[in-house]
Amino acid sequence: MDLEKKSDLRASDADRDAVAHRLGDALAEGRLTPEEHAERLDELYAAKTYAELDLLTRDLPGPAGEPKISLLKDSGGTSGTPVQASNTIVAIFGGAERKGRWLAEPHTTITAAFGGVELDYRQAVLTRREVVVDVKCIFGGIDITVPPGVRVVTDVSAIFGACEDPKNDTVDPQAPVIRITGFVLFGGVSFKRRTTKERRKKHC
């Protein structure tokens, strides 16, 4: 089958997720405006074929010379595809975590009651320039790790609890934003800013 016929093949969810990541990178680099990014995402999730996906990234350079989207399905083509997970995280008398390469929806809800949640955005793919995380933390803790260059905005009400200062390292108005809302009761929300190569210190 030649390349032209392959471009008419139906695209998978993994293919769409890969393009969503490319568009997110282009937004962060300033190659797309927030409005253009939102328009292309709408077209992305309506796309059916490889050809339609290719049109969305044709004017964007690929990292380190990589193709914008491969029309040939090889064994390593989807190794970097983000995992599409639920937009609800619940930890009651236990723990929950989300890390690695995952697709961050526009709105995520976290409920931690007598439990803890670890949320790691270092390899996450944001579906919007600004995503919202609504927390309900009661006698629990929520640890959020973000990479450099991502702004964190907090609007959390704390009653006998605390929400730490995220210590933002950028004031760029085009930087990706993670907005934290909700409330904390006898608990806490903490932030760590690390690169993808940094690991948590293990305690003996």
C-alpha cells in the first residue's frame, strides 16, 4: 500500500493523542496562539483519517527532525503516546497517584479523605493551555509536582489546613497554567517543581 492510500486510513485514539501532544508543545513554544490551539484541538478530535491529522501539524516543526506524524505504523510509533485517564481521582482511607505520560483533561477533580494523592505533571500532556484541578481534601494530603516553566495558580480555601505557595518560576503570559481550586479541611496541598530527570528522594 503506497503512502497516499495510507493517508486515507482511519486514525486511532493513540494517533490523535500524539498530535495533541505536538499541538501542546507548539502552544508552549509560542508557535500557536491559545485561540489557534483551541481551534486545532476541536478539529483534532473530529478527525477520522491520517490525512486530516497531518493537516493540523503540517506547518509545525518536529522535535529533533522527527516527522510530525507517521503514516507508517511501526513498532515504536506510539511509545510516547499519553495515557487517557479518568478526570476524577479518589483516595479515601488510602492513596492514589497519577504520573508518567498522561493526558490532562481541562478539568480534574481530586477527593482525598483520610488519604493521599500524588499528581505528577512533569510528563503530562495538557489538553488546554490552562487546566483546572478542583481539590476536596479532608484529613488528607495532596502532593503536586510540576516542571519548570509551568505556572500554578491557587484559589484554595483552607480551614485548619494549608495550601503551599507554588513558587512560580515564570511570569510569561503564554506559559501553561495549572489552576488549583477547592478546599482543604485538616489537610494540605503541597507543590514540588522538578525536571523530568529529577527523582524523589527515597527514605530508608
